[in-house]
Amino acid sequence: MKVLNLYAGIGGNRKLWKDVDVVAIEIDKDIAKIYQKNFPTDKVIVADAHKYLLEHIHDDWDFIWSSPPCPTHSRLRKANVKQNPPKYPDMKLYEEILLLEGYAKCKWVIENVISWYNPLIKPYEVGNHYFWSNFAINIKKFPKRGIGSYGETLSTLSKDRFEINHKEYKNVDKRKVLRNCVEPLLGLHIFNCAYYNRQFRLSDYEI
């Protein structure tokens, strides 16, 4: 199965995927090096993921995952107005949703934070993430974790949530890198919804 993993980071979403041929796009070369170490068989390209998607949307993909930049959509940023002056929300998020809706020939999903505004296109809400996709997503409960909240620290988050050693990371903001990761079990759940979970039980849904 050929997968395009955009804005790949260090690969939290991809950690538990099996039997996949992954092309990962990450613009930060130091973060890309960490991803490559974590997933040595994946092809990692240092590039602008937004541009890459536009230029390669018609390539022979089976699945596309995209996690566009989230800070301008975040409720946390909006709440702290003294440190964060007003800023236009980054519309690359909605550009990619519409592009994939109109042109993608494969299964796709876009992930982002729960926004401070009512989303312009209705998403699925799972854990503390929004998801837009062209397949049904089973709504399940996942831990809402974050550094500085829910008792998480940099060490417990990297060890318990991602089973990685953040102390090896060089030239990156470790806190930011880990906060940007998608829970591996959540990443697997979304992937499975696209290909394996054909029937859902009413009890799986939050009502």
C-alpha cells in the first residue's frame, strides 16, 4: 500500500502502520532526520508539503495523510492574546481539504487541532483532533494528552506515548515536536477506518 505522509514530523501517526510503502514529506531537515531514523525503510523528502501535494496529487497513492500547521487554528493560541497578537488563520488547511475532495482518487485524511472557531467544513472529532476524510471514521475515546497538562512531562510523553528517546534529538524544539505528534494508536485507528473497519457498532460512538 503506497502512502503519502505530509507534514510528517517524527512520525507519531505512522508508528503502528504495517505493510505500507511510505513517502514522508517534512520541511525541517533536522526533524526529517529523526523521522528517517525512526522509519529507515520510508522515503523521506525534505520539501514543502503543501506544494508537494499539489504537484503529486495524481501520483499512484493508496492513502494520503496530511497534518497542516495548526498554531493559527489552536484554541490555546487564541486564549493567550497577551503573548499572541491576532493573526489570520492559515487557510492552507481548507485549501488541502478542498483539493483532496475535488481531485484525490485514493483514501485521504487531514488532521488538525480543535479550532477556536466553528470549522468551515464539518470534521470528525476524535480525541483532541479534528479529522476530515473521504471515508467514515469510527468515533472512539482517546487520551487527551499534552505537555504541561494531564500530568504529562517531556519524558513521560516521549516514553509512554511514543516509546521514543527524546534525549537523542538534536537541533529541534523537543517540546514542540512531541506536542505536534498524533497518538500512534489514534493514527492506527484512522488508518484502519479507511481499510479494515467496515462495520461500526453504535456503542463505539460518543453520544
